[in-house]
Amino acid sequence: MKHSELSLFKEQGQKITCLTAYDASMAKILDQSGVDAILIGDSLGMVIQGGENTRSVSINDMIYHTSIVSDSSSNALVIADMPFASYDSSDDALKNAKSLIDAGARMVKIEGGSEHSDVIKTLISNNINICGHLGLQPQLVIKSDDYRVQGRNDSSAQTILNNALLLESLGVSVLVLECIPSDLAKTISEKLTIPTIGIGAGVHCDGQVLVSYDMLGITTGKQPRFVRNFLSNQITISDAVESFVLEVKEGRFPSESESY
């Protein structure tokens, strides 16, 4: 899938589905089950490596997993996270983004807004497609207690909206909105022409993404309210993924109780 197809989905009112994968087996299941985009997330630092946050993930980790997933995906758009500290400068960002593209990614994801304007301009001028990420930014989280909903007050909500508009103006192709009130996500999605993909951002986003280990009930401990175990009423992982795709496409996930 080309990144431009996601914009076409938005124009046609079709919801976008995205799940994470880090290995060949999961990538093949997602790809064959109709998921529109596969994200090689730096969430691997937690669900694969067992860390408390995503900050220990290296660019070499991301290259390794991106290569595996891209080799196992023929239909879905493959997006790779730029890990923490891999885009501190434009030169570093370009070098590292190119390495992810060479590994098979069709798009790279960067957390943050105006503070990365120069980096984003550099990547786009070198024909690298970018997925933005606003709201809760996991790379800024050190302890689990720091995972909090963003944009609850007028000032922070306006900052997120302003950054969303800026990212679009810079040429970002897709925008992930994480852990923000659903009404704010609705406003942003309506104001942007590029598609928004929500995680804990309500049903009004143009698509939804979850960590695959979360939506399969593999992750242990307390889960955020936006996580639903799609495997609990299914027999196989493929069935669970297909259920996720259907629920998102038909606007039944997330529900109001799974939103903020």
C-alpha cells in the first residue's frame, strides 16, 4: 500500500486500521488479515525487551525489526518508529531515517511538533514520508505513572491543535493522536486534510492503532481504558485481528467507554 492511499481512505470516509508487529509471524498475520498499515513501534522496548519505557530502543533495534516485518508484508503500508534520540539533529535524522527506509519502511514516525520543524523539512525534502505523533509522546515518558491524557485544558489542547496544523503544513502525511480527549481529536481530524490515526483518542479519528500485544491480551498488568482484548471472544489470532479490522471499519471501536 502507498501512503497516498490512506489519504484516499479519509476522502472516502473509510476508516484506517493499524497494528504493531515486530516479527515475521505477526507481520504475515496482520498483512493477510486486512490491516491497512503495520507499525514497527518502539513499543518493542517494552513488550519485546521488557523495559519500563521506549527510550532504550536503538536505531539498530529498529532497523533489525523493520527488515523482518517489511520482508513479511506485501499489502500493508509499513511504518517504522524513529527511536528516542535518533532525530536530535537534521543530519542524524536523515541518516537514521534513510536506514529505516533501506530496511523496508515506506514511512517513518516522529514524535513531537514545532521543535522538530527543521528535521521534518529535511526528511521531506529528501522524499522521506513522515507520520507525525502528538498528544502523549511515549519517548518523553520515563516512569509508567507518567502515562497521562494530554490536552485536557484549553492551553494544552490549543498547543496540540496548532502543532497538528503545523505538521500538515510541513508536509507530514499521517498523524497519530495518542491519549487525548475525543472531542479534541474530532476537531483536529476535521480541520486536517491528512488522515489521523488514534490510540486512546476516540472514534472520530480517521483510523485506529493498537499495540498488537495489547489487543491480543498478551501484555500483563493494568491496561489503559482504550485497550480491548479482541482475542477473548475469538479462537485464533487471525480471527482477533479480523475482528479489530471490522470493528474499526464499522466505527464500533473504540466505544465511548474506551475513550477520554
